[in-house]
Amino acid sequence: MSQDLMNYEQMTQLALRGVVRDAIRRVIREDGLPGAHHFYITFLTRYPGAEIDEGLAKKYPDEITIVLEHQFWDLQAHADEFEVTLKFGGIPKYLKVPYHAITRFHDPSVGFALQFDPPKEMEPAAPEIAKITPAKAPKPKKSKAKTANEDVTNTESSTEAETAKSEKPEESGDKVVSLDAFRKK
């Protein structure tokens, strides 16, 4: 197979982030979410250009999930980011989120979800490293997961979520190997 010099994967990611931007713009245009629609938006809190309250950044140093449903204010959609004010613990907090910082977008009212590759700026320094993991993964089950601004029911099992957080090679005993070890010479 030829090398993808067109970079179709990156173009696809960019186009799908445009879906998120357009969904937010529609909410603004219609002065609220239509019908039962609501959005769960997960983004990287340390992404360049993201603005988040210092207390929230300490509580969620890597990633946070916000919910746009009933109580949000000052929603604005720009070409490269959106802005919104949400209440956390009853206190309004301003957020500015670059679309490139978003890792997941979900509208559970219609079962629509997007998951994005991590932005190049946030990837580890050594790009040719693969992690070997066991072949069997636990089956998903219903569990309660708490987001930053409300409780939600999540279909991802708590075991998977805990595993994802603790899957650092030095902690789990997994080995990190270079892909070069498997290439034909």
C-alpha cells in the first residue's frame, strides 16, 4: 500500500471537529438545544489555548467532560474554539475550548458520538512506541460516572475507565516496545 501523502486521516479529523462546531452554532442560532438534544464534550484541559478555572484545572489536570443541557450561558462558537459559562458547585466558571482540544463529543439523545485522535501537540515524544495489552477486555456494563458539572449514566464500565487511567507501563507491568522490533529488515 502506498504512503498517504494526502493525509486523509487528519482531514477527516478536522472535518468531524467541524460537526462539533456546527452543532454548537446551531444551538446558538436556535437559542437553545432543540428537543431532547444535549452534549457531553470531553476536552484536554492542558491543550494550548484552552482557558479553564485554576481550581478546575487542578481537579481535572488532564481531561474534563462538560455537559451542555439546561444550564449554560454565554455560549459562543468561533472558527477555532467555543466559549461557555457553566456552574461547577453552584459557581459560574468561564471556559474557552479549542476544537482541537476535544477528545470526545456525545449526544446521547440520538446515540451520536465522535471520538478524536489526540492532537499532535499532546502526543508523547516517541511516536513509534506501541503498548502490548492483554487480548481480553472486560465487557461494558452500565455504571454511574460523574462528570464535572453533573451526574451521568455512562455505558463504559468503571473497570475500563480505571484501567485506562492506570495503564502506564511502569505501573501496570506492561512492556513498551518499539515497532521497529516487528518490522522486516
